Amino acid sequence: MIPGCKEEISQILRFANKEKSPCLLGGSATQLAGSTRPHTHGIVFSTDRLNKLETFEDYNFFERGAGCIVLQLAQRLEELGYYLAAHLASRRIAS
């Protein structure tokens, strides 16, 4: 499943609860860390569409969705004159 908002997540979770189906959250699902390998049948969430990025410059604050790619975040912050110190090797795909 690739939800795009909290309402879609809620619908999926209601269905999963009704069917007693386990759910697993997978970031960008690259398997680089092996963390999104389900061990049972169930529903796997991808966060790809949860990539919203909001900046609140008046408060020096930003909020990102779970699927926001680190490289995109770093580029957007750089446009605003900020620097993201995280330099992950997988920053082109890591969320």
C-alpha cells in the first residue's frame, strides 16, 4: 500500500484491524537495511507518497513527511540558506 495522507493510512489500518492482518511500515523500501522484509503475510506500507516538506522560516523549523528523501530535504534547506549535517551514503534514496 502506498498511502498519501493520514486519512488513507486510517482506512488501511481499519481494514487491517478488521481482517486481523499485520502491518509493516517500510521507508523507501530499498531493502538496504533489510528492515522491510516481512516475516508473515500482511500489509506493507510504503512512505513514498508521504513526502511533503514544509518550512517555517519565522521559527527556524521544518516539518517533513515520512517519505521525504534526505537529498531533497538537504537541497530545499540549502535553497533557504541552511545546512543539513546528515551525509548518509544512501541520501539519494533514504527517507
